[in-house]
Amino acid sequence: MTDNASSDAPAPRRIDPAGIVIALALAVLAAVLVWDASQLPSTSMYGMGPEAMPVVVATGLGLLAIGNLIDALRGNLPPRESSDPKPVLLILGGLALLIAIIGFGGGFILATSALFVATSAAFGRHAVLTDLIIALVMSTLIYLAFDRLLTLSLPTGPLERLL
């Protein structure tokens, strides 16, 4: 009889360099948030001011960085799936369109509609005209809710001026 116990043993885990990079990025982001919060003027006489929430978020990011670093050093992170760059590029393109449309005065409705269509295409949906109609209706409703009900100003463009 042969002993299969040695062949069934899991392979030794290795340090995950990508996990370490992610942990360092999270730690740097946490440090930037703490630094930025410390630059805010304190307007509160008692209790917490506007600088409290970024510190809370930074604390969470710091804890995530520590946990990720420990798992990366132990080799406990799950294997990453292969990725398709097309959806990521579509979403980044949608974000670039959003920034460009708002920057050139196109307004909130057109900008968020472009992002919605690009994101739905990234998730594999091919009904561009239907998605554009859905996006225009939803963006208009969101704009009206923020503008009329909450009296918060969003970037205006030609469509917003018609409302």
C-alpha cells in the first residue's frame, strides 16, 4: 500500500506581492485622509467637527491595510481570476466622458447618462438606445429631486435649463 497523504498535502503558500502592494496603497490612502482631515479648520466648539469622518474612514482603511498585509505575508489571499480589460476600460471611458461633459458645460443629465450607458455596456448589455432612454429618464428624475426637493445645485447644461 502506498501512502497518499504526502501527495494530498496542500502546496506551501507563498507571499503575495500584489497583496502587499494593495496593503501599502490602502495605508497611504489612510495617511492622506488623516493628513487632509488635519488641515480642515475646526469649526466646532463642542464635540466632533467635519474632520472626524475622514479619520473614521482612514481608521477603517488602516485596519483593512493591516489585515491585507497579514494575509499577503501568510499567502492566505485567494487566487485572482483572470480579468478582461474591456469592461474596466469602458467604465474608465464613461468616467472620462462624465468629467469632459461636465467640464464643457453639458450638465448633469447628459454626463450621468453617458456614464450609465458605458457602465451597462461594460456589464455586457448591448441595448444602447434603450439604456440611453433609461439613463436620460433616471438622470432627469435625480436632477429634479436634488434641484427642486433638496435645493442642491448640480452642474447645469442645456437640458437642465429646459427644466
